[in-house]
Amino acid sequence: MDYSEVFRQLESLDRANKLGEDVICGCLESALLLAAQRHGSASDHHEYVIVVDRQSKEIRATCDGVPASIDSIIERTGALTARQIFAQKIREACQNRVYEEYYPRIGELVSARVKRIERSGVLLALKDDLEAYLPNEERIPGENFRPDQEVLGVIYHVDRDCRRPEGRRREPKRPQITISRRSPKLLERLYELECPEIKEGKIEIVKCARDPGRRAKVAVRAKDPRFSRDDVIGACLGPRNIRCNNVAGALNGERVDVIVWSENSVEYIQNALKPATVDEVILCPKLDRAIVLVHPDQRSLAIGRKGQNVGLAKRLCEWELEILTADDNYNELDDLLNRATELFQKIDGVTYEIAELLVGEGFLTFEDITNIDVEDLAEICNVSEETANSIIDRALEIVDSAENLLCVEGVKSRLAEALAVNGVDSVEALAKMDPAQLAQNFETPSDVAEKVIAAARRRLAGGDLDSAVPSYMHM
């Protein structure tokens, strides 16, 4: 039988899908073999062998070791089954090829063209005729796309079998390459493009932190000993900040701060909080916390708008940063330490000396105590594990009681803990307090105390629920 037309179709299929002749022929062999086995006699158990020889362009078959023709072992219905199985095998081979090719490239920068804008994301066309998807949750806030626009992103995820949210219900699953423009990896890849020193390995990007579309921080260090601190910053910024501006332009105007990484955690934290000037950094390794002292006029700069600056610095340094103010007139840290020492002594078994040991290690709230192991607490306080366990149990009770008060507007975690340890552990108990009593006993400003008590009384009376409903709904 002449199979030349079959092999021409296989070659055409290979050119379209770029799978390779061996894979295509293997798919055909599997399809023919399965079709023969499915449509054979149910009572007979024959052993079929089918070989697709691309050199001689023949398809040879044997049944129980005896040569046979394909027509004799595959009937008409079997041929239809073989076609369906072959199509499925080709689809699976394409899925495997895409997955094996793109999965190792996760985190790599790619350029794609906008093919279609959908409700849940943007469908993109890659250069090798494959589709990629940019979901809305991986887009930079506020950016808009138009058809045929070039988009830069990093490969974020590769799924072997996926059906897009906007796809048709009966559409077969296919590999999906997900692109991200929010990932910190995109910032790294863009800097590698713009800064030859990074690509050549003279400068290394240690870590990136992003608030996509708004602000980002990049920590870099010199791998070449000839590079000074100023050389590193200058190379990343470029002449007249052109390199930094190009990166920011590719990120929809995202402001990028370049800082120098340091092995010294104190210095690294000071750099990460720039442009604010830091007076002192106190590390509390047991809690992965750093207490940062700044001058009052630097506090807002250190925290940033809506906590943006300190939030990025936390992610960059991987320390929990607490910004406190200190000057000649007032030291917020001393006030905080004194209050913590006083509150800790309200736990049975915690003496003044133990409270001071806890505060000296950076424990400022009861929640801090609940986040440490019994053995470590016993070592810090020089007490038995039994005593340490009872301290943690009591701290847990106080934290649980404090959670009941956090629903009241104006009540922060520290005030809630102070109230709970003093027996005010419910909204009802808080509502019964006098504002002057709250202000005097819990060192709360008078105007704040009045607002807190009023909010507690409204919540107790159900007023918070009513206030959330428009006036016309009360008719």
C-alpha cells in the first residue's frame, strides 16, 4: 500500500507543530496500536506490533508475530478511533513541548504583543506563535493596553493543562504561559537590560521590593572590588538618571530607589529607609525586629505615604521595623519600654527583673511573648519551663481578650492589650468606662479617649451597623 500521502501529512504536521519526526511517528504508532486493541474481538487476545518507518515510508504491522496489513486489523470504525487518538496524542505532545520549553524559563523577561483584551486579563502573542496570558491580578494598577501594543513581562507560571476564564466551555485544555508585570523579577530583568555592569556580573541585585506602579526599592552590591559605593549607585542610575528613568518608564512610571546592600544589618536598615535620616537602630534578633529611632521631623518620611516607605524597607531587609521618635524633649522608646515593663508585671510570676529582661530582648507586647518557644523564654527570663509556659498561656489569654476590642474604632493593639490585662476585655466593659478614666489610666489623649468610648457605645447599641446604611434605607 502506498503511504506517501500519509507521510506528507505527517511532515506538514511536523512543520506546523515543531515536534520532530520521531515524536509524530511515535504518536501515530500509539494511535494505531490502541485502535487495533480496542476494535479487536473481545474474546481474542492478540498481540499487535505496529511500526511507522519514516525512512522507507512504510507502515508495517504484525498480529501475534505474523505480518498483517493495517486494513486487516483496523476496521472502518477503528480508523476513526485511530484518527481521534492520533489528534489527542499530538495535542498532548504539543502541551509537553510547550511546558518543557517554558517551565525552565520562569522568571525570564519576554516581549509579547497584545492580541485581545478580555474581562479577566490580556491575551498576548509571543514571538514563536504561542499565546500567553496576563491576568488582571498581575497587571500594574492603572495601566491600559491597546491591540498590537508590545508588552514586557516575566514568565510567572506555566500550566500544562489549563482553560482560560474567557475561553469557550467546550474548548480543550491547553498549556498556558502566565505573564506577570507585578513580580519583583521584572524589575531585576529590566535593570539587567539597562545596566551592563549587572549583566556582566560586576554588580549584583540582592533583593527587590515593589509596590507595583507606585514605588520600588532595589538593593545592590558590588561584586568587583574596584567598585566603590558611589560607583555602584552611579552605574545603576546612569548618566542623568537615564537608566533608572528607562526602568521606571517600562513600569508605568514606578519610582525606583537604588540602595546599597550591606552585611551589617543596622547599616542595611538605615539605607533601606532612605530618604529618611535614621538616628539609631536597635536589633532584637529573637523577634526579627528592629526598633528604629528617628527625629520627629523624619518620622513621616521614614514611614512614607500610607506606610509605603517602611513597608518596602521591611520586605527588603526582612526585619519587622518599628519607627519611634526621639529628641531632647521626648523619647518614645523610653515611654514604650516603661509601659511594657509595667504591663508585663501584671502576669503572675513576672517580677520586675523578668519584665526588664523581656523588654531588654525587644518584647513590647503580649503578642510578642506568644510568638516565642517555651525553651527560649525560659532561657531569657532565667525561669523554669513550667513558669515560662504559664507566662505564655496567660499572654495568649490577654491577646485573645484584646481581639474583642479591636473592632472598636480607634482601639489599636497596644491599647487593647493594656485594657485586657486590666480587666476591660469586652466592648461592653469599654463602653461603661468614663473617657477621663481611659485618658488618665491608659495614657490616652483626651480627644482620642472620648472618640473610643463613643465608638464602643455606638457599637454596643448597634449604631455602627446603622451608620453604614444610607439614610434613605431607613424609610
